[in-house]
Amino acid sequence: MNTPPTSRIASFGQTEINWDKLDKKRFYVNGAGLFTGVTVALYPVSVVKTRLQVASKDIGEKSALSVVKGILKNDGFPGLYRGFGTVITGAVPARIIFLTALETTKISAFKLVAPLELNEPTQAAIANGIAGMTASLFSQAVFVPIDVVSQKLMVQGYSGHAKYTGGIDVATKIIKSYGVRGLYRGFGLSVMTYSPSSAAWWASYGSSQRVIWSCLGYGTDSEATAAPSQSKIVLVQATGGIIAGATASSITTPLDTIKTRLQVMGHQENRPSAKQVVKDLIAQDGWKGFYRGLGPRFFSMSAWGTSMILTYEYLKRLCAVED
């Protein structure tokens, strides 16, 4: 017989803190600071990935290492943080929207799948997947304009791309040329990329945790097991983050490559369509062109995911309200 919902909460509840047990004010304030720190640490990976994805055929930089060397040679260390100001400005409200939607949807999703009497990993995969996709859909309204502006800053002066004085300059020129809708260039592809990516990430994270805890003797119908140590919880969560990053990056890199090129390539009347981007990628590198930047994207999603989830779970423990 499958584990009933009440048993799931009792067993897995030793390692997970539910949304209704959090001090929301502390959660948002502390979260802004913690997630800013994570962004500072891992932002250069996004710059390298973006440059790999938009490089033209005649650019000699074909690996992440060569891109890093090129950036340091031409722009110095600050070059690894092109567009950072724009990203960090929009990241805080977008993160708040995402996490609020994630946690509130997750509660409803678990209630929705409970009558199906599925095993814990399957329940977690479905509920977390639904929550991850919903949260991504809500946050795209903020994320996409930030993406468009920051990516143009990341590649300015590179492989024939225009130069700008800053994020405001980029936004102003986009609005002047294309109107506000220019800031949502690639919105459809962003939704098609990030929503499945978020669903895959959270589904993999939720289910892999249940499998790991089950292997360690937790989350079963047997007698209550002593609560695991904090170090064991962190290790399981980190492993789940790595598995989730590997799964999501493998599934969604082709769409991310098309989206990135669509958002940053072409000026005025020469802006390419998604169909043209696909044709150009195939002409230049064959089907493997869709996996440009897979290495940095895999590292980025795994590192981002692991760092984010450890920060997120720590934040939940920090802001938990005592019964």
C-alpha cells in the first residue's frame, strides 16, 4: 500500500518546513540578502554561457575557458559582471514572486495528488513540477525584460554586437525602436524554456530527495525514525540540487540557446525570427549547435540550483515559526 498523505507529512516533515510555518517578513528580507550573495558568486557563469550561445562562426572562442580568457583580456575582471546591476535590480522582486507562487502552489498540488495514492517520489515529482512551472509562469513578467537587457549588456561589443552605456541605455533604445513589447522579445520562448525547466528542476529535486531519504530509512510506514542531523539534511538537499540541475539542463538547453540568440541578435530590420535562428544554428554547427553552452549551462543550473536550494532551505529554517 502506498504511503498516505498524513504519513508523508509526518516522516518527510522532519526535513522540510512548510510555508505556513514561516515568518514571511523575515523570509523576504533575509532572502533578498542571501540570494543576492548567491547571484554575485555565480553570475560570471551566466555571462560565459550567453557568449558561447551567441558567438558567430568566425569567433575563435569555442570553449568556456577561451571565453573567460577573452573577457579578462579585453575587459578585465569587471567584464565577467556585465549586466549585473540590471539583473540584481529585477532579481529581488522576481524571486519574491517565484518563491511565493512556488510554496503556495505546492500546498495545493500535494492536496490535488493525494487522492491518487501514489508513492512519495511520484507525488513529490508531480506536485513540485506543477509548483515549479506555475511559479515560473508568474515570474516571467519580471524576468524576461531583465533577461533581454542583461544579455545585451553581457555580449556588447562581442561578435559584432552593439555597445551600451548601461541597462537604462539598453532599455531606452529597445523601447524607442520597438516599443515596450521589445523588452518582451522571446517571451514565448522564455515561457517554453523556463517553465519546463523549472518544472523539471523542482520535480527532480522533490522526487530525488524522497528516494534518497527512503534509501536512508526515512519516509516509510515503519516506526518513526529519529530526525536526521543537519549535516545529513544539507547533504541530501545538495545531492538533490545537482540531480535536478543535470536533468533540467539536459532537457531545456536547445530552447535556451534559441531564446538567447533571438533576444540579443539582430538590429532594427535585421532582427531574425525563431525559424531563422534555428536554420542558422544548423547551418553553422549542425544539430549540436543547439547544445552550445551546455557545459556552462549544466554547471550553472547545478551550481545555481544547489546553492539556491541550500540557501532557500537554510532561509526556511532561519525563518521558521516555533509551534
